[in-house]
Amino acid sequence: MKREHGFWLLMIVAIVAIPAMVIELVVRTIVDDGMQYDLEMWKYARDLKQVAVNPLIGHQHRPNSQAHLMGVNVTINSKGLRERDIAYERTPSTFRILMLGDSFTEGWGVPFDATFSKRIERLYAASGISAEVINAGVGNYNTVMEVNYFLDEGHRYRPDLVVLNYVPNDAEPVPAYTAPDPWIGLCHACVYLFGRIDALLRKASVRPDWRAYYLDLYGDGSAKGWLDAKASIGALADYARAHRIKLLIGYLPELHNLRNDPLRDVAARVRRAADENGVEFVDVLPALAGHESSELWVSPSDPHPNALANELIADTLFRKLETME
């Protein structure tokens, strides 16, 4: 009787395990072509991130790490930035800008030299000005995390000017991070299937679509995430004034629907927050709106700004920066 029970137990395990192994093999060898957004973001978190000591920063890049993600090489320097190694000490006779932001600023899905930070650096060089534009963007950051990174670490670069790049999801709450379960890193199929299920639920309106999700972060202007982001803008502005650092807020729009952007109220809120703190502001949307949204995406499934979008963002920010020198 015990042998019979053991046989059926093995059969049940085999019935479950064999299809799971086949699905995992298919995802790894066929589906995972290096351009699947959900899988690539998961690899990014697995291979390049670590939990930060400060819970208001949440996570940070792992120093001296690298990975091939979304078709491009991503190399993290000794200070945890997607940047060449730049000393905290100032370079003589060189204008220094620190770029704060999330994956838009980091340059998700575009080569390092094509990021708008490096393009701006080259625009300065072409105009005869020696400048360092330090890319401090980290994927999945929000405004609270970006400002706390600056107050903890970024200020050590002693920049002449700081650009806080604001994206509509920057009013998200700061997640509570813990060290990832190493077993999760083995299941590509789990990540892919969860992503497909989530997409289906959004299409079926079981979960909010991107527009509803972003607007819910702000509500009538009293949502906690937005109030926290606004308070962080104020804290950064206060620090900048006290240390005679120029500050610019660059608004980078969500790229799903540029010609009829449903998030203009978000841009208006950020502009008012800048005005209330005496901070310069620039909206990048007009430079992008002449293009079909999908022309500016990294891939059909990934509406991060591609190389063309980074070029347009760089040109807009640079024109504004020239007025602030």
C-alpha cells in the first residue's frame, strides 16, 4: 500500500514538474530574446541592485557591477552610478551638473553615450564649455528617493547645478525593500507569466490602466505620495539655496500618448511646486509631441525613451541650462 502511495506521489510530482520545466526551458531559450521588458527589469533588479541602508532611498546600484539589459551594456561605476568614474573632488575650470532621476535619466534601453546626460555634456563641449554631467539616475526611483540620495551622497560631488528630472510616477510611495529570495532568481517563466497575467488584467480593467494608475497617485492633490514628493522638492530647494547651487526641475512626460497627454494636470502640479520653491522649471513635452509616441520607445512593449527621445530631451534641457549659467 505504501509503495502504491509513493508511486502516485511520484506521478503527481512528475505531472507538475515536467510541464514546469518545459515552460521554463521555452522561456529561457525562445521567449527571452533580451528585449522582454518584464524579464529585463527583473534581471536589472537581480544583477545590479542592492538594498540601501537608508530606507528612504530603498535600493541602489551595486558598485562595480555590469549586465546586458534591453539590448545594451549597463556598467555601474565604483560609486553605484551608470557613469564613468568621476571623483567627488572638483575638476578645475569645469562646470559640474548632477542629474537626479529614475530609469528615464539612467538611460534604460539606450547605450551610455546616447543618454541625455552624455548628450548634454557633448553639447557643452561643442559650445566651448568644459562640463561634467553626472548621471545619478537609478531605475525605479521616485522623487523622495532621488532627493534622499542627493542629501546622503550626491551632494559630495559639489555640483554647480542640479537637475531633478520628474516623471509622472515619481509620486509613488517608497517601497520597503528586503534582500531578494535567491530561488526567485531561477524562475524566468514565473516572471514572464506574472507579467503577462498583469497585462491581461489591465486590459480587462480588473486593474487600473497606466492613465488611471498615474492619476491616482495625485488624486485631488492631497494624495500622500504627491505630498511626500512635493516636500522633497522643497527640501532639495532649501539645500540648494543654502549652498548656492542652481536647481532645475525637468518634467519628462509619460510616453504613451504624447499628442493628447492625459497627464497635463500632473505637469501643472509639478510646475506650481517649482514656482512655490523659487525653482526653475522646464517641460520637455513640446519637444516630443511632434512625434508619434511609439517612435520614441525603446521597444514596442517598452515606452522608455529611446535614443531619439534622449536626443530631444537633451536639446530641451540644454537650451534651458544655457539660460542658467
